[in-house]
Amino acid sequence: MFGAGEYGVEVTVEEAAVERLLDTTPADVSSAPELTFARNVFVPLTTACRYTCTYCTYYDPPGQASLLSPEEIRDICQRGADAGCTEALFTFGDDPDDRYTAIHEQLAEWGHDSIHAYLREACEIALDVGLLPHANPGDQTREQMELVADVNASMGVMLETTAEVQAHGGPRAKEPGQRLATLATAGELGVPFTTGILVGIGESWQDRAESILAIRDLQERYGHIQEVIVQPVVNNDRWQSGSPDVETMRRVTAMARVGLPEEVSVQSPPNLAPVRELLDCGIDDLGGVSPVTDDHINPEYAWPQLRELESIAEEAGVPLNERLPVYERYIEDGWLSERIEAALDADDAAGERYRALLVD
Ligand code: SF4
């Protein structure tokens, strides 16, 4: 057992399971019978972040951070809906701390005492124009998540790693225990959830195995993990230490497939990972593709167009199927709030944009 007592969650990772994962190679996994993706529109709600991860170009320091206005949110979402997206992907830094006075003053002017209160309004706007919200607001307390859970089809946060790494360091280091607690909170609240590991930020192979198994433990407890992203760190203006090589990505992706329960998708992001080299390592999802906005998390790495995804699926010899931001089993099993169910039902009458993507 390790992790996160300070944050109210303890995660069990068996040493024998770690050893098994450390012995895993791509030869131990099979290719998936299909690849899936979602059409999303990126909505970078704010670039303020309390942390300063050394590999991240998303956050802006106080005085430079942006905050989208309700009008801008509506405009981006409308363009996404018009282009056929199903998902409004709300990206954040992590809860802006007291240093971000301009952000807090602007929120107050708009009638909100926190970024989560504003997120709720943003999700309502997305639902209003016909998109399903999927918010990634970083670490969340139970109170914060409760405030927005019913207006999200699913939510997410990258675990990245269970290890304490220098890349998270500095005066405001984010802590793995807090991320695990956020995952556990999502489970307790019944929120379908996306998480992932970030490869190449100073973690060891043992750390990678433990991170995968920690997610497994939470999935076995709550059943809420819909997909796990296996993402390499990449060079950018703040990170010049390089990316993990292809062999590393092949091995860690296979580890994720072996270490996670079968129902959890393993996602590889084609704009960051060498996806064509990973097709035999157990990946079954290619994440989101946006016809409208840039990937604001990694702006230098443009989203591949849909044609690129089709080409990848063709190379794999499997069908490429569009999915919703919430995986189908959560719809069937009644996980969604009345608000999200109503959005799905309303869309039926308007032309089956959502339900047309469901298999059953
Ligand atoms: S990776 Fe996330 S938590 Fe870290 S600085 Fe960037 S936005 Fe903030």
C-alpha cells in the first residue's frame, strides 16, 4: 500500500503485480479490433495555474493568464457544434491561487467566487449550444467536483505519475497524492473519468508500473475509469530534455494494456505519441480530434486531421469509430445526471447526433 493518506485515499499496489508488469513486453498484448476517437472543441477556460510543472507550456504566470469570457466560450462552442463536434473539452491549469488577482477580480465581476463556479456556467453554455462538456480542472476537492459533476458527461485529470518527480518541483509542486484523491473523489461521486500517465518526466519503470496499478486499484473500487492516456512528454519552450524513445513507449503502452482492466481503453494521442509504432501494443483509442481549435495544451503539435486518424486505422487494418466523450457503458448503466441524459435525449429529436454514435 502507498500513497495518499494525507488526502484521504490509500491505494493498494501489490509488489507481485508490479513485477509482472515490469516483465511485460509488446509481445504480451494483442492489437485492438477497432480504434475510436471523439470530435471535440478545445475550450481553454483559463491558462492560470497554481503549479509550475517544468514540462508545461500551458500555464501563464499571474498578470499574463487568460480567462475566456462567456461570449468567447459561446462562440467557440457554437463553432464546434456547427462543425459536428460532440464534446466541449474544457481545459484549465489548476485552481488559480491567490497570486492570480486579475483572474479572481474578473471572476468576481462576472458574479463568481471561484473558477469552478464559472466552469458551471461554461458547461451550461456548452450544453445550450448542443455539446457534451468534459472538463479537466486539475486537482479537485469533493466540493469543487460536486459543483460541476451534473453538467459534465465525463471529467478527467492526468495522474501522470505516482512518483514525486523534480519536474513537478519548485515552490509549488503538485503532489501525486492529491491527484489520486481527485480520482477517488470522481469514483465516489460516480463521474465517468479519463486519466493517464505522462512518460519521461523523471519517473522510473517501477513508478510507471505503480502508476498503472494505482489506476487499476481505483477502477476496481469504483468502476469509473473509462480510458487511460499513455502520453510521452515532448520538447517545448519550457522542456528541452527530450521525449521517451519508441521502444520505451511500446513497452509502457503494453504495460498499460496488461495492467489495466479490459474495459478501460488505452489511448494514444497521435499528435504527441508515435501511434503507428504502437498499434500492436494494445491501444484502442486515439483521443479527441478538433476541426475548430488548436490543441492549446501542446500548441506546437497540431492535431492530426481526421484523414490522419483514418490512415492510422487503415494501417492497423481495423475500423475507426467515432465515440462520445462518455463511454457507452456509463450511459447504459445509468451513470449520467438528469441534465446530461436530457441533453442526449434532446439531441435524439434534433437528428440523433449523439445517440447515432452508440452501438446498441
Ligand atoms: S501540467 Fe497542468 S498542473 Fe502542471 S503547470 Fe501545466 S497546467 Fe499546471
